[in-house]
Amino acid sequence: MNIGMLWFDNDPKAEINMKIERAVAFYRTKYGKSPNLCFVHPSMLQSATDEPKRLPNQNGSVVEVRTSRSVLPNHFWIGVNNTSTSAES
């Protein structure tokens, strides 16, 4: 992802899935396409594995969630992954 949108959400009552869904909805409204990649701080995910998580959206698309220490807690770096993976069919 070369270009993305930084989203801040520190709502203590919302789960991370809901926070990402809010960011996805705003991104879709603002830019006219659905994002498929989101970077979060490692502390925001419950499991500390390096494997990316895949979260389905309300519109049926999937957002890959990866961790990055360069993203602050409660921030979401969200956008479109412009490289295709050959593992997905």
C-alpha cells in the first residue's frame, strides 16, 4: 500500500472489528472504493502472531489486518493493497 488514510478511533466500548468497519465505511464514502488492507499497532490485536487477519465487511469484501509498530495505538492505516497475492484463488 503506497497511499492510505489514517483513522483514529479510541472508543473504549467498541471492538476492533467495529472500529475497522467504521474506517472502511468512511473510506468507501470518501474515495469511492473499498479498502482491503489495514495496519494497526500490535497491541490492538489479541493474538500476537505475525500472520495477517482477514475481517469480512458488511458489503462482503475482506480487509486484511496486519500489525506495524509504526502505527500508534488506536490508529488505523487503511487503504488498497496494490499487489496481488498468488495464494488467493
